Amino acid sequence: MRALILDPSGTLRLGERDTPSAESECVIRVLAAGICGTDLELIRGYAGFSGVPGHEFSGVVEDAPPNDAAWIGRRVTGEITVGCGTCDGCRAAGRGHCDRRSVVGIIGRDGAFAEYLSLPATNLHRVPDGISDEAAALVEPLAAACRVLEQIAVTPSTRCAVVGPGRLGLLVALVLRAAGADVTIAGRGDARLSLARTLGFQTMSGGHAGAAARRFDLVVDATGQPEGLATAKTLVRPRGTIVLKSTFHGETHVAFAPLVVDEITLVGSRCGPFDAAIDLLANGRVDARPLVDAVYPIDRFTEAFAEASAGRKVLLRPSG
């Protein structure tokens, strides 16, 4: 099968990969796969990954082990972490924190920038007919946005800010708004902030965060950049909460004294509930269509990644 392969040197190329078998997992033909900030960071060396990247996807199950044959023909998306189910991490916090986990397109497992991928049936979620292939490819990041509501109590009186007007940041903002909160989006890039305003959000330039210092109860850093936390620290009120959604290659300097003095709660946040994300899309409470800028066939991956690097949300169609 054709696949985008990330070499250890950081070079991404179109090549051939063995098609996965259905000996122990379902085989999924990939219909759409999203390029996200984590994929761009993998090219820079994040997680030391080599292989087939890509973890935002929708597809159709084309083969499966006998016990999972009912999945064949179903349109699906899938949770990206595969755990053992028996280690201390799995027992304490679920498969997302497995001590021996593999993660689609990120850790020890080929991903969605290929014609086919494989996953255990326990990771799969059926995509309702009313959700397009493109929107279904955004279920994974939308679920990550929904995770914030599992971790933090959000009400209509919660003053929320999202730092980073990229697609993850916009999805977080949409989820917070669906929970009734008033949301302001802070960040850089006229086009990104313009889209946020089109979606009905108040916006501010990250460089002007000082004018809104110590105003927000909850601030979510979704920048994918080291400086995102500094902006979040400026915006959050004393005894407020910062949720960290950014993953990137390298380290960031953190001045902890202000966090201690203001008694700020820091919450790491990663993957989230797929059922909640699918329900938001199916019921129209979140509309993903404005978030997708372009769709490319896999053989035009160079153009696709160039656009993604410029801040646009781009999907690939690996299987044609």
C-alpha cells in the first residue's frame, strides 16, 4: 500500500508499506486523515517517531478477525492509544496511560497517512451517516477538546480564554461555548483570528494579553508553542486554572514563582471521549465544516504539509 513514511532523519516521503493483516486487529481503509500540529512536531523530532504518522482519521473497516467481523463495512474513526489492559497505568487511569502503550502515528504504531491502518475493535467508534468523512476525521481532536469538560467544571458563569486560534484551539472554544461559557480566543495570525470572529468569538492579539491580565477563571493553552504558557499565565486570575493542551519538540522555561504566589492550578490534558465528540457533530452543536481549509490526495503531500505549516487545516485522502 502507499503511505507517507517519516524517516529517522526527519524526511517525509511517499513510499510502499505492507498492508496490515486482520490476524488480531481490524483493517481500516483510510478515507480522510488530518494533518495536525503534532504531526508537524514529529518531523522536528518530537517523540523520536519514525514510520507512518497521522492520527486524525475516518475510514471503512474492510477486514477483521472472526470475532470482530460485525465491524466489516462500517464507517469508523478510532481512539489512538492501544493499551495492554493489565499494567498499573491501565488499571489506574485507563489505556491512555498504559505503561506499554502504542499510539497511532506517534508511538510504536503506524498511522493514518496510508491507504490502510489497523486498530483493535475496542478502539473503534461508528460514524453516523450524517457526519461527513472530513468531519469524522476531526473527531479525535474534538474529543481532546471535550476532555477539558471532564477535568474542569465549566458553567455559564466561567470566564474562559483559549490561547491559540489554530484548529485545536477553535475546537476547544466551540466545546466550551457548547457548555454555556463565554469564550475569548487569544493568539497570533490575522487569518486565524478572523476565522475565530467568524465563528462568533471575541478575540485578542496575544501581544495585547496584558490588557486582560488576571481576568479569566479558565485558560486553555492550545498554541503548540513554548510561549503559549506565558500568555496563559498572564490571562488567568489568581486561584484560576490553566489547562495545557500543547505538545511540541523541545523544552520551555517556566517561571514557577508566579504560579505558586497566585495559587494557579495546572492541568495536563490529552485524549478525550469520542462518544461525546461524535454526539456534538451529529447533533449540530459543533460544525466542523468551517475548520477544514483544503483536502489533498496523498501524492500531493508536499503541498498539503506546506499549507498545514502555514496554519491551515488540511486533510489528506490516502485511499484516493
